[in-house]
Amino acid sequence: MNNEIIRLERLFNAPIANVWTAITNKDEMKAWYFDLAEFKPEVGFTFQFTGGPSKEEQYLHLCEITEVIPQKKLTYSWRYDGYPGISFVSFELFAEGDKTLLRLTHTGIGSFPETATNAFAISNFKAGWDAIINISLKNYLEKV
Amino acid sequence: MRRDVFQAIADPTRRAIIGLVASQSMNLNAVAENFDISRPAISKHIKILTECGLLVIKQTGRERFCEVQLKQLNEVSQWVDQYKLFWNSKLDALETHLAKKSMSKNKRSRS
């Protein structure tokens, strides 16, 4: 019963330094992740962002960095304001020639109560992220 | 206190119990024999699992069998899928971002 652990791997056609910057620099994070007021890859640094299924239904995500190994590993806690439970997200980078393998691990989501998770229903999340990806990808392809 | 499936799987022993009885129903003694912790402790976990609706206890003659309720687990699977989808979307966006970045860098170095 390990299905509450999410582990995804993705090979990026970019050197490890570029991927590290993309996951730790707030200006780059804004382009693909979340628009944060500030981000510092330092243990103990806290940040927050809102995300949710619609404009009316937004959830405050609270995160605190717990592990930083430059160019190798970044881990932070991930929880929801007003809900019990805590999860951890880690990004691990591995050089594969001039490409980079990113392993994303999200553990502890089983600690969130059902009430909170209903708010993050698949269709809800999908609607928001589909728009972001399709629009940004489309813009990118049309520019090329 | 209301219990739900997420509380059930929050504990490693309870996850192991579910794993054990997932493929076949087992009597309570057989379940307990698989663990180093005390019989009362196992009983407590099983009680929580039944309260969460993940297990039902069926009496067959003198024996009591644990049977898993897979329908309840679907709830978990869907929920994990939500996060998987979310992260896959994010990694797609990261891929696009990195491609764009290397593209603009190449443009700069060419000009």
C-alpha cells in the first residue's frame, strides 16, 4: 500500500544547472509553477501560494524548505491552511549526459482529510492546469 | 469521531494489514501472526479499519474473517491520481519553459 506516494520521473533536454535554476528562481518558477512573492533555496525558508479549482475556490498552500543540496535535491513541506495533515515534495536531479533526469516525489498526501481533498478534485485541477499548459505551450510553438 | 479512508491508510501497520488481506480474506489470528506487535494492538488497528469501511469482519463458524472493501480504496486511487495529474501538468510546463529558455539562448548566441 504505497500508492499514497507519488513518484514521477522526467528527462529534460537541458543541463542540470538550468533545471536547478528553473525550480529555485522565482522569476523562472513563475513561468511554469507558481507566482511566488519570494523564493530562496535555503532550509527553513517558507513560502505560500494560492491555487484551486476556480477563482472563487482558492486554497492557501503553505510550504517550508526542509532540504537543499544545490543542483541535486530540494525538499519542502506542502500543506493546506486550515486543514490538518502535511505532505512533502522533493525534486531530485540526476545528470544524464547533457540532459537531466528529474525525480519528483510527493509523500504524505494520505495525511490530508477527505474534506480537503474533495476540493482538489481531478476535474477541478485539470481545468486550471490544462489552460496554463495549453496556452503557454501554444504560445511557445507559435513563436518558434 | 468520524473516520475516513485517509485516516485508515495514514498508519503503516494498517496499510500492511490491508495489503495482507487485499488478495484473500484472512481470519483474525492469521493476520495477527504476520506482525510483531501485540494482539490487542492489531485488534485496535482492525477496529479502525472496519470503522473506516475498509474492512468488514465476517463470522464463519467459530472463526472471524477480515475482508477488504475495495470500493473504499477507489476513493484513494482517484485522489492520488489528482496529484499525479497535477504534477505531470507541472512537469509539462517545466519542460516547455526549459525548451523556451534554451531556444532564446541559442538565438542570442547566433546573433
